[in-house]
Amino acid sequence: MNRKGPLRAVEPTSDADAAPTLAALELACDDPALPEHLRPLLRRACDALREAGQAADIEHNRYRAVFDAVPDPVSIIDWDGTVLDVNKAGMVAYQRTRDEIVGKPIEFLNPELPRDHMRPVWETLNRGETYVIEVTNMRADGTRFPVEVHSAGFNDDGQKRLVAVARDLSGRHAAELRYRELMETIDKGIIVRDAAGDIIHVNPAAMRILELEDDKLEEDLRTDNWRTFDEHGREVSEGEQPATYALRTGRIVESTVLGFYNKRARQLKWLSVTCVPQFAVGARKPEQVLSLFSDVTALKRDSTLFDRAQSLAHIGGWEWDTGRNSLYLTEEARRILGQQPVPSTMDDLLACLREPDRRRLRTALDHAVAHGRGLNLDLQGWQANGHLFWVRVIGEGEAGSPLSAHITGTLQDITERKQAEETLRVQARTDPLTGLLNRDAVLEELETRLSDPTMSRAAVLYIDLDRFKIVNDVLGHAAGDRLLSAASRRIQRAVGSEGLIARFGGDEFLVICSTGDEPTRPERLADAILEAFSESFRMDGEEFSITASIGIAQSPIDGRRAQQLIQNADVAMYDSKRRGRNDWQAFTAELAEQQLQRLQLETHLRRAVINDEFNLVYQPLVEIETGNVVGAEALIRWSNRLLGEMRPDHFISHAETTGDIVGIGGWVLREACKQMRRWRDRDLRLERIAVNVSYRQFLGEDLIEHVRAALAESGLPGSALELEFTERVLIEDAPDTVRTFAALRDMGVVLTIDDFGEGYSALNYLRRLPIHGLKLSQLFVQGVPDRTSDVAVCQAVTGIAKSLGLGLVAEGIETERQRKFLLGLGVTIGQGFLFSAGLAPEELQPVYPPRKEPN
């Protein structure tokens, strides 16, 4: 661009601009027509003009040198925004030549400038202030870079111009970006407050540590939501907090542990806080403060718990200087040892210990001194007041000369722990109800005696209380427990110090006594125990005659091991109970044979269902008056290849004891339903088939499903099946019992209580269960009409059934007189030999007239 353009307003006049005038003057000086007196004046004017041009060139070069030396882009801009000049830094920054920039509007370099952007610039400059703005400039290749532009105005020969210096912010923006990324990703919480204390930034880590929510941040951080405490629990006011102090003093507050309690969340956080004040350039007071913190709640809790645990655990410290035999004890260690005067040497400490613990510690100390190893011992000793103590001594020795070695460690009072362990050991061996030895303890004691040749001649008395279950079932478990406690005291009085007594389980007790010095001691003690039970027990205002059945087995003739001896005593006890109870029985070879037979019976019984050894016979249920058959009761029979025909009363009790009755009962249920189906297919119209359900079978969780499956398999309705339960289910006053009966009744199954009046006769429970009928036991039927007591029972049971709206079936009818008596009572259905014994399925007839009694 020609220098005669706009740049003349901002550049000094150069020699080139004055050249035409100077050349004209020099031609005029040489003109012959010029008067001689003017020639010197004209020469001086030429010299002055030449000197002025040279000065202007120097000034212009100086201006350009300074202009181009500025490292930031500098532009000279006209009042309307036209670029008049640009320095070298600007040409480099914009990647354009001077000619490409000069004369263009400023929007050429700043394409994002708004319309009328010069107006606020001149308003600021006219006030004598510097205009500062951050904008984005554009290079020749179209890329952008951020700049901070400082603009100042000046007067150029009467025209307003401005000079604009653009500082490239790319580096600062990158640093700020890295700073922001650090703030966002660091695992330390950061909160920035301005000079007024208002929060202006919270990083994600702070949000996480303080459990803040984005949408409630302002509300959550309100000062009145928080309380601050120092490490000693003293509340810290807002003016004392580190951030406030850093703003007020301008000093950094190093790591300080404070507790911050969120009143809304009711949660306490312990934070380690460092506060750094931040100053603006040239400022004397902080413009903001940055608080950097980390969560030390767990560390604080652990530290507090450790200190508290040390105090609660009563742990003291000690140090022993072996060279001088000097012992140092902390205050807690002195209290634990309880010695007066306080031990000052290791010999003093050893003196308060019991043997062999004194010797154990002395050996451990010598080993620690010699080899630099540790020691860890539980020791027992006496305090000065005579109280026994237990301590755990832990120490670590320093290897070296015995004269210079030190051992340091801790000393913990474990007296309560040892006492508790001893209590637990005793409790583990003691029956909590009676205070006697328990099963495990007596087995251990007996095994120990039998393994010692000097004590191996011993006897076991196995004691079982007769009729205890009556008290337990009728009066409840609490009364049963009181009875067991009273019985144990009677046994203790009878045995005295002559034997060990244990509660072996339930209502069973064991007595172990020696026979070496008195061979007849077991029998004598058994007689004493029976005598102790001769007096009745009074429970809840009632008297109960509870006796004992006792079995005796002696070593070595009846066994050399504890389990064998106890088992044989058990066999003898059962024989005593079988023969009438309230007696004792010694184990014999005959009993051993019976035991073997019982085991053999149980073995064959367990396989009987699989081997198809059972069959059913059916005793008709008839109308007593007409003899019409209305149903039948399924009765099981067992024929074994080796054992022969087995009576039900012989093997059913064994099956109940072993639990095999559950599987046997399931087989009977299925087989009876199948037979009922076959009868109906032959048009033998029976109302129902009755099946006995054992108590063990009733307790099984799957009885309902077994009944449902048996009915479904045979295609029978529930009303075709009658289930007979013993009275024992009446005392099971449990929700499960009621639910089971209700579910069976919902299926249409007829529910009957068998042998009613023979057992518990719990009338209170009878009215709660959804049953259909009762079966009058043959035990009472066989005595009518001659025996008054049996007549009374039959009348009572009949009255109960009528009053409760229940059906009634009489069992065991064998005579015409019994039939007529029952008809007179209103009993309509019965069974017994008068009508028929158990029959094979094909023998069942629709009518069974009563048998004629012989004359």
C-alpha cells in the first residue's frame, strides 16, 4: 500500500516522501535564472529538508522495529474497524502477509464478532479505560485459536485510532483444561469458595465423599445443615473453620482432621482438610480458597476403637533390661498384677506366678534372650489380696549379649476370659436342666474308666422313668421339666458319692459305679433308686406315681467299651419295662440273644416292602342291627421266609421305633385304595375303606400328598377313604396339625380317632380338630354289659360323640350281649369277631349276620 494512504496518520514522514520536493528545490538552485541572493537560502532549505527526511527515516525504522518486536499480534485499527497495520507476530499468528490483512475489516480476523461490535469498544475507550475481551481469531487455513485482546485508543493527527494487542490463550486454555480434568478426576474432594465464603465449585469426589446429589447440591451444602467438630469432639464455629481462616489470613491451613455432621442425613464424616488461599495478580487479599479433603472416617473409627479396645482389654506394657535385671511396668500392668510392692525385677514378677507357669516363663525368657525370639504365654498367678489372675504375656527379645539384651512386650488381663472358658467347659459337660453330667461327658468318663486297668471293673445302670410321657403330654413340657429335675434329685440322694450320675437324654439317666471293691454295688444302688421313686410326685396339685425301670450291665463280662456296655444296659432296661416296670434287670446271655433277634427282626422288616412280604386282610364294618357291610378296615399281615408268620402287635412296635412304619404305612394306604377300586369294579358297594395312620406317619410332611396320590392312582373320591389316627395326635396342639386335618377333610377323607378313651382323651383338643368320628376301644367293649366301669366309659364316649356331632364305631364286638348293649346306647356301626375276622379280599360279603352264641 502507498505510504500516502491511511498509514501516514500513524508513521513518521520518511525521506522517500520528501524526495519530490527536495529534487525540485535542487533543480531550482541550479537554475541560472534564479537571483543570486536567493540561492543561499534555497541551498539551506534543501539541506534542512534532506536532514528532516533522514530523521523521519530513522524514526520510521525505530517505530517498525518496536512494532515488530512485540511478541503478541498487534493491530492498528481505524474507528470503523478497518485494519491499518499489523506487526510481524500478527502475520505469523494469522498466517497471512501484511498486504492480505491491512485494509480489511477486523471481522476478517475475527469472524465471530457480533454486529456493531465497535460501539462498546469506543464507549470503553472514551472513558479512558482499556477494553479487554476474549475472542476467537482465525488463521488463513481456517483454524481458530483463542485470544485475549487489550485495546487502547490514541489520537492520530486528529483522527481516532486504536491499537489492539491479542494474547494467544491456547496455552492457558490447555493448562486450564488440565486443571479442570485434575479437579474432576482426582480422588480427593475439592470445594472452592469465593472471598465471601460462597461455594463456587464442587468436584465429583467431594460429591461422593459427602454423599451429595446434583439436584439438591445448593440445599445440601447450606451451612445450617452441618455441624463441625474437632478431634476431641468440641464443636467448631464457622469462623474457626480452616476455609474461613485461610480467607481471613491468606495463609495455608495444613491437613486438619474435622468431623462434619450432616443433620439431615444424621451421618458423621471425618475429613482430613487442607485449605489453600488463591490470589488474583497484584491482589493483597485472597479472591477465593480451595479446600482439598479426603475421607478418614474409617481410619478415625479404627483408631478410636483401637484406643478404646486397649483400655477395655486391660493391656499393659513391660520392658526388661536383662543386663541390670530392671523391670519396667506401665500403670495398667501394675494394676493387673496387683502386687505390693510393685515388681521391679523379673524375679519379683516370677515370684507372683504359680508353678509350673513360673518355670514356663523363666524358660521362655532365657530362650528369648539367647536367640532373640518372641514369647507368648498364658500364665496364672496370685495377687497380693489372694485373688487368682490369668495374664497373657507377649514379648520380643533382642539378639545380642545377655548383659545388654532387652525384652519388651505386653501383659493382658485374661482372667475373665479364662473363667468364662472354664464355665463353658463345665456347661459343655453339664445338662442345663438337672445339673448332672450330659451324654457326651458321661461317655467320656466311662471310656476313660474302662481304658484304665485299675478302674475297668465298672457297672452301668440305665434308668428310664415309667409313665413320664403322661405327665409331659397332659400337663405340658414345663411340668415335665420340673418332674425330671425332681427325679434327678431323688437319684442323687439314692446314689450319693458312690457313682457318677448323668442325664442321658429325655427321661433316661445313667449311673456309673465301681464294682472292684463291692461286686453287688450295682444291685444295691438299683434297689435304693427304686425305693426313692416309691413316693408319688406332686405336680400342679396332682399326684403322679412315676416309677423307674433299670437295666444293669457290668464290665468286662457285658462289654469292654462304653457304647457296648450302655447298649446292653439299655437292653436289660427294656426287658425290665416289658416284664412290668418298677424293677431292675441285669443283662444276661438270654437278653443278648433277644437283642440279636430284635436286630434280625428289624433287618428283615426294613426289606419287607421291597420283598413283597406284606399282605392285607379286611375286617368288615357292619351295621350292628342288620349285619349289612358298609366298609372294611385294612389290617396288615407279614410272612417272612425265615421268621415265618409275624403277629402285627409284635412287629408294628419295632417299625414305630425304627421309623420303618412310615414306608409300611404308605404301602398299606396305596394297596387298600387299589383294593377298594377293585371291589367297586365288581359292584361290591362299600361306603369306605379304613386305614390306620401311625403317629410317625402323621408327623411326616408329605402325608397329604401321599393320600392325594393314592386316591388319584386308584380313581377314588376322598369319601371312599377313612383314616384312623391314635389319640396322640389330639395333644399336638400345633397349627400344622390343624392344617393337616383341614386339608384331608377338604379332600373328602373321613377322619376318625381310633381306640378313643384308651389313651390321653384330650377333650379340649378333640373339639378343635375337624374330625368325623370316634372308634370305641375294644378294651372297654369287652367288659360290657357286666363290668360297671366299662359300661360307664362306653356311655361317656357315646355321649361325647353325640354332643360333638361325631360318628361312633365300636371295635371288638364278640358276643350278642355286647351287640345288644351297644345298640341300646345308640351305637349303629361296629366290627369284631361276632361278625367276621379279617378276610382275604375275595371273601368279603355284603351281609354278615351275627354269629349264634353256643348254649
